[in-house]
Amino acid sequence: MEYYLRCIDCGKKYEREDIYTCECGGLLEVAIDFDSVEIDFKFDGNELRVWKYRCLLPVKREPVSLKEGGTPLYHATKLAEELGCKVYVKHEGANPSGSFKDRGMTVGVTKAIELGRNAVACASTGNTSASMAMYAAKAGLKAYVLLPAGKVALGKVAQALMHGAKVIGIRGNFDEALALVRKISEEEGFYLLNSVNPFRLEGQKTIAYEIVDEIGTPDRVVLPVGNAGNISAIYKGFKELKELGLIDSIPKMSGVQAEGANPIYKAVMECREDIDPVLKPETVATAIRIGQPVNAKKALRAIYESNGTAVQVSDEEIIRAQKDLAAKEGIGVEPASAASVAGLRKLVAEGVVERDETVVCITTGHLLKDPEAVIRACGQPIEVDASLEAIRAVL
Ligand SMILES: *Cc1c(COP(=O)(O)O)cnc(C)c1O
Ligand SMILES: [Zn+2]
């Protein structure tokens, strides 16, 4: 497969791969030469995983893989009953490190090695660092992580530390951490693995491929939006399948943001092509606590071109959806992931989603990522004396 990097703003093409943005400052995307593609997989619902679609992924060497992808797509029957549309949940929490970031990292870390780098770096609200640390460990690369101190869920920090990354908490928010890590990476020659990296997004587009592989093209895909890489990646996946003639339509890409971190939502409401940053983003859903999404332009195009939309939800609505997914569907997710279902609820209530639509909600990360949020939402277990009477009394 032939490909090159192309600027989404000025269209400039690059043969070199060791850059993250265009000279004009625009975002880059991997442009595939479709004539050079030889499809060697079948959409038969079998053996789903990221590397099933290797003929559409821009790498040249044996991938660094931890068997990512192939996540379960559940038919959420109770939610479907409540909402009156056909609801599926694709549970990305079932990836090796517990979030969809693994799909990006398997490609991104493979690219780091192709480019001859021996260290990778990222800023993170948590899951990027957990995933990057894991894949760097597998590949034998050094890993450097900048986190907003005190604002990252416990499970994610634990993963980054145990997989051997150098973890640095900064007294600032994610947006500041990202600006800093971009500078440091350039100075030190670290390969930057935030979602500004176009190769990382290539891995994440396989979410679209797997959905089509299993159920064909849904009418709508609903997912949480933070730095806005994933919605851009999934849209790109569907668009490529359409350009290859493998599907006929593209789902309406529908992004969900928290009320306290809603720049994409506001831009969509005003039909704008770019965002006004939110300077002090705040939400229980720490994975989407981002005020200045780097991929805003790509995400807004994905939403407009697919006839999708954006919606905002409150922290209460997010926690309610998290509890419902866990207690009614048996799907354990972290708060940001539950934003997808909270957002779908709102879109149904607003009459945006039609009754007969087939909708796929992406639940981006696992319940165990953020145990502290769970205890705040559910309280501590009841504690009683070690006697039958005491237990009977509380049953
Ligand atoms: C990274 C992440 C998001 C946000 O994805 P973006 O690509 O930054 O929009 C949402 N949920 C979880 C659990 C994440 O880890
Ligand atoms: Zn450009």
C-alpha cells in the first residue's frame, strides 16, 4: 500500500514521515493511494483485531502487537428498549491496557521503531500514558509521560508506572502538558505519541472496520470527544471503506462532550470550523477533561461531512449512564466512556436520533481505570460483624 502525509489545510504532501504537523501549522493525515491497495481480508465477522486490516495500515515492518482490537460489540437490549432505537455498545475497555488507545499505540510504536527512535513520549489524561508505557515495554523503548498532577485516574497512573514509564506530574492541565511535551520531544528526539501523530490515528480507524465487519454500516456512531482524535480516526475509517467501494454510506458521527469541557459542542452549535478553547476544563470524566482539542478541525469536518452532531452532558448524566451500563447491561466502563450513552439519551430526547436508527456507542475505557470515581458514585461496601444475624439484617 502506498501512502503519504498530507496537510488537511493547505494540501501539501510529504514523503517524510517524521513530522506531526505541516509547515503551515495544519494537521497532517495519512493519505492512502487507493489504486495501490490490495484488500486481503473479508468482512465476515471473524478474527477481528487491528492487524486483520494490515493492508490498510501504513507500516512497513512487523508490528509491535499485544493482540489489540477485536473488542466485543454488544447488543444493548435494555437501553434499546428505553431509547426505542437499536443500540450496540462497542466496548473498547476490553483492549489489552483497557482503552482504545492500544489500537493507536500498536501502530504508533511500530512507527517509532521504523523511524529508528529509542524513546517515545506523550502528555496524557491517563489512558494514552498507560497504553504507550505498555507498548514501549513490549518494544523495548524508553517512555516519558507528562500528566496533569492530581487529575489522572488511579488505575491509569498505576499502569504507566508499572510498565516502566518515567511519569512526571505537572502543576497544570492537559492542554499545558501537551504543549510542553511537544517542545521537549522536539528537543530530545522523542517520538511523540499524542493523537496529533497521524499514524496513531491510523490504528484507531480500525474501530470503524471492525464495526462494519460485524454488523455492516450503522446509521450513527456516538462517542466521547476529548482531544478529538478518535472521532476523526473512526470517520476516516468509514470514509476509506466508502472510497474503496466496500460500503455505501457513512454513519452520522456524533460527538459527546462534558458540559465543563465542551469546545467542540459549542463550535458545532455555531456551525464553526474551529473552536474557542475552554481555559479551565472540568468534569468527572477526566479522560475528556480537555479544553483545547488538538484535532478539533479534523473532528469538526468529520461531524459536518457525515451529517453528524455534537451534544453536551452533565457529570450527573454521565454517572447515571455509567451505572446503567454496569447494572443493566453488564458493561463496566469509566466515566468518559459512559458519556457516549448519556449523549445518545440526550439526542433521543431532543428528537435528533430517529426511532429506527441503528446506533453504535463506543465505550472507550474500562471501569477499573477509575476506581475512585466508582466509590464516590456507589459508596463503600457495607461492613458488618462476622455473624449470620448481622448479614441477614442487611440483606
Ligand atoms: C482518550 C480517551 C477519550 C477521548 O478520546 P479523544 O481521541 O482524545 O477524543 C475518551 N475516553 C477515554 C476513556 C479515553 O481514554
Ligand atoms: Zn499545510
